[in-house]
Amino acid sequence: MSASAAEYVVAIDNGSQSTKVLIVDGDGAVHASARIPLRPYSSPAPGRWEHPDDDLWDSIIAGVREALTHFDGDLAGIRGIGLCTIRFCRAVLRADGSLAQPVISWMDERLPRAYVRETDDAVYVTTSSGYIGHRLTGQRRDAAGNCQGMWPIDTSRWAWSSDADDYVRTGMEPSMLFELVAPGDELGTLTAEAASLLGLPAGIPVIATSNDKAVEALGAGLRDENDALLSLGTYVATMTPGEGALDPHPDVWTNFASEPGRYLYESSGVRRGMWTVSWFRDVVSGAGAEVSEEELDRGAAEVPVGAGGLVAALDWLAPADEPWRRGALTGFDGTQGRFHIHRAILEALAIETEAGDARARRALGRTRRALVVTGGGSRSALMLRILAAVYGVPVRTPLLADAAGMGAAICAAVGTGMHSGWDAAVRSMVAVGSTVDPDPDMREGYDGVRRRYERVLPRIRGLFDGTDPS
């Protein structure tokens, strides 16, 4: 064994819709787990999306305590805590580290803009990981890799910018910001107060990770530049490994990886991807008998490729630079039902993300050899078959669907010395789940469906172009 099975790490994966907690050993075996749904976002005004009250912190307390009820190991064997939280969020804190206002979600229209003080007692501006890390440790440190978006960050140095103009551009002063640390470095140790709330011993090191998508890539074992990773979560886009920061490009952008000094190149994506799948499930359930996504999958698997001619424009959350876009379903002729609609949403996700990945790979000069799929949607056998046919390459999943959780565990295992390095930790802790090869008949069928999308989507979006988004 590469690490003692009597040593463990706690991995916290605080996502867009739930908080998941794992207790993992150095070989990647999960000894306990829990999942706590987040409360629905509050929207105090059009375009504004916030996490109500202290929901992120409350869900972490509940998740850790629930996981511990299933854990039969020795708490003294827990070496560290890996903290992964949602990227592109903003937490505004008072001087004592408490929230001056609700945590702002990545979906909020304020986040692409410069920070503007909204409360008189605002002193610090940080990310969701900075805030949660402070609640855990009492320290004002944050994961450098989670400072994506409107932050005065020097991507090439993983450090706050030395250019005064960047602070003017983002509306932040250096005194407002937390100290930055690299993945695998210590944010601090668990305070007595936090330990009492979580049910853990005080003094456990809390280890920085990166942004949630990067941590997911690490936990899925993404290492090859000719592989793409597709994260089937609320936001859906592909990523591929890189060694340096890219110049700005319309089809690909540079994200921090979850290893010091490494990067991920990310394509354009769908802003409410699997959220739209869940939304449709809830719409159908609200109209009558309760229905699960598994039941919708079974019915949609009987629907032919192309969903009976339906086209889904997955614009349930418009991008900031095109706020007029709206979600739409078109192509009805009276023969389609709920299973056709469900399949159309899955097909649209595959077709739109494949197109984004193809553009990114052309910009990078890379080919595509395989697709690694993570997130809740990776549990859908139908979705994996559709993806394999649309992308035209083998699709594989990690054995553990919560790849971000495993990525956080890897960071903690490296940071506490349970593993000597990143490659060794990935080899020991990540395993392949299923592999799906492209079906030739489905692949041929999706060639025609793709052409339909290329004709219809621009026309749908043109209907809303320039209109009042309200």
C-alpha cells in the first residue's frame, strides 16, 4: 500500500447545489460520505443570485457531522482536511470575518463587474473558499487557484498583481484581500470552535485546493493534453491540461489547475447544464406523479437519435456578454412527449459542449483522443452513450462520481505528507469506472442532428437579440 489505511483525510466539496463530504484513506478508499443539499438561491433583484443566510457554512457543518456518523475509524488518524468550494463566488466580510452580506453566487450579474461596496461594515472581499477557510481556521488565507474572474490576480505568478491598474479595474484595494496559498499548502489549522461544530479534533491542518472545476479534473485523473474532461454539473464545459497561461482568445481561456504552477485550458460552456435537466424533471413532477431522472433516462433511451426533431437552446442563464439570450425548445409536431424533451436536453448539452471543445482544440492545435466525464450527469448511461457518439471518442468515468471530492482528498494527502507528490497520489487514489465506445450508427445519426443545430440555434438566438432582457 502506498499510504497507511489507518490514515485519513476529510474532503469537503462545496458545490453549486450541494455540499459533499468524504473521508478517504491514502489509497482512495472512501470510508464515509455525506451529501447535504443547499437551499435554493435567493434573488433579491433581477440578475442577482445569492446563497441565503450562512447556507454554505451550515451545509459543511451538517455534511461533516453526518459523514462522521458513518465513520468507524479513529478520529486521531485524520491527517488533514481538503477544502474545495464553488468558483467565481464573492464573499464580503466584516472585520471579524462574519458575512457582511450573503455570499454572491457565480450566476450573479455583479461578479463580472468591479466590486462596489454595498454595506458600511464591509472590510474584506474574498472567495467562497477564503470565507469557509476563515471559518475553519481563523486565518485570512485563500486558495490562489480559486481567484478566477474579477480579481486583481497575476495568473502567471499565482499571486496578487503588482500593477496598480488591476486594483482600480476590479474595485478592490490590497488591504481587502486575503493572503494567497498554492494547492497543497496549509490554510491554517482547525480552531477549537470549528472543531466543536464539526465534531473533529482541533488542530487538524486545513489544506488549500483550487477552484472546484480544477479540483474535479485532478480527482478524475486528467493528465493527458489529448484528453478532454467534461464536468456535468450546473456549469458544463471541457478542460484539458496545460503548462502556462495563454494569451486571451475567444475560444479558450486559462484556468488554474489544482497543482502548483499548472493550468487547465477551458472551452466555452453551458451555464445551466445539468441544472436544466433537473429543472425539467421538477416541471414534469410538478404536473403529476413524481418522476426521477433515472425514469426519464429509461424512457428517453427508447427515443431515436434526434429526439423526434426537437432542438433545445440551453440558455436558461444567459452569458453576461449576451444577456438577451433565453432558453427555448422548438420542433414540436404533436408526436413528442416528456422523454423526447429529456433526450433533446441531453443531446443539446453534448452538441454544444463538443462544438466548444472543438473550437478550443483548434486554437490549441491539439487532437482529441478521449473524453473523461465527471459530475452527477456521469451516472447516466444514456448520457455517456450520447457523448461518445457526439464527441466521436471513447468516454470514461472515474470510479468515484464525486471527482471534486477525490481531488480535495488528493490535495490534503499531498499537503499532509501522506503521499510524496501529485503523480504518486493520483496513481494511488484515482481509479477508472466505466468506459463507453462510440456507437457507429448513433455517430452517423448525430452528424445530421448537429447540422440541424447549426441551422436552428442562430435563428432561435436571433429572435431575442437586442431585446429587453426583463
